[in-house]
Amino acid sequence: MASIKRKIIPLLREAVEAIGNQDYQKGLEFAQQAVDVDPSSEEAIVAKAVCLSRLNQDDLAEEAYRSAIQIAPSNEHAHYNFAIHLLKVNRLTEAYERCQEALAISPHRNENAQLKAKILQQMPEGERKSLEAKKKPIPSAQGELQSDGTEPEHTIKWVKDAEPWWTYFGWAIAVVSAVGFGMLILIHGMQYLSAIASSTQKPKQLPTSSYDGLLRVFGYTAFIGGDAFMILDVIDRRKSPLWLVPGVILNCLGLGWVVLPFYLLIGRKINIIE
């Protein structure tokens, strides 16, 4: 894999440079070489599609764009450049929808908003009103929506790519924390009652439970996993750092099962830092 990347990077660099110089035939040659080296490289396929579009090979360009998006549905550049291609061939509704996909991935990227405005400007009024009338909020990977109808912005790529398993991991940590806390109460509660039953006086020190090792495993897993999840998720979803105060404190007390479900169900939907 590393050797493939070493081969493909210089080819992509040459292709991008040729595109920048508007030498699309040369760019196509380098992009095709990159695709030959790694047929699964969406960046190489997008570069090829850009060149094909500029060379007016529209059907081949569209085929390449769709191939890149099939390989990497979250590749913003594929959606953005495909929207430019569709605008070029005057398929304005499809260009608008493709631009919306790019905006859903990177809502704060100026180029996406500018392209959307350009498409709407060229669109007939009736078609534009029809699009606005049927426009719907875009759900995120977890089905959550922000107040403006767009998905939460991820800032850590591998966390975004790990969804929905990343969210499942958060719930798993909450379950581990709850089970560990329940075992702690049950085992030491039974110890205490047993000691009370065998003596008329409260013992100064309870006997060590044979389950203490297991409790430590649950405790450390919930503490380290809970804090790591909260910190990374707050950064990824651009939440207020104030969420970390109850998160870290309650995780230290073995009460991650209290704060994690609350954060997952409610905290993720509010308080985006702009």
C-alpha cells in the first residue's frame, strides 16, 4: 500500500499542475497513469474526470465522477467538481443537488456556497422555486439534525469515517460503566451486610473482595474509555469544552453511565461552537 502511494503521489502532482496550466490532455495522461497504478484512488479518478470534462468528453467525465463517488461517497471534491461539470452541461437541477452534497460534507467551505449561488443564479425562476419548495433537512449518519437542517460538522476525519461504530463505542462505554458501578454496589453491599450479620459492631475494615480485580478492569475501562470518547467527540463535533467538566468528573467517580447517555442523546444536538 505504501509503495502504491509513493508511485501515485508524483503522478497526481503532475496531473494537478497540468490542470492548473489548463493543459488538460497532459493532465489526463498523468491522471490515467495514476488510475492504472491504483484503480481505487478517488483522487486520481476525480483528476481524470476534471480533465475529461474540460476536453468535452462529457459522458466519460460523468462516468468517472460517479465511479469516484461510489468509491468515496464522502469525498467533497468529487461532489463539488461533478456539480461544476453538470453546470457546464446545463443540467442545473442535478448540479444543485450535487452541490448540496458537497455542502453537507463541508458546510463552511466558501467555494461550495459560491457554486450553489452561481447555479441558482443561472436556474430559471420556476425551477428554482420548485427546488426551494421541496428542499428537506439533511440527516447526519446518526439521524441527528442541527437547527439549520444540516448535519453536525466533523473535524476529525477518522471519527467521521468510523460512524456509526464510534457512537456504538460511546454507548458501550456507558454500559461498561453502569455494569461496573452496579457490581461495586452489589458486591460491597453484600460484604457489608455479611460483616454486620457476623458481628454486633461495625467492622473497621471490610474484607477484600475476590472480585476487586474485575471491578478494577471495569473501572479503568470506563474511566479511560469514557474520558477519551468525551474529549474526542467534543473536539470532533465542535461542542463547548464545558461538556468535559461533568464528563471527566463523573467518569472519575464511576458515573460515566449518567453523563454519557445524556451527552449522546442531548448534548450532541446543541451548542455548536461557531
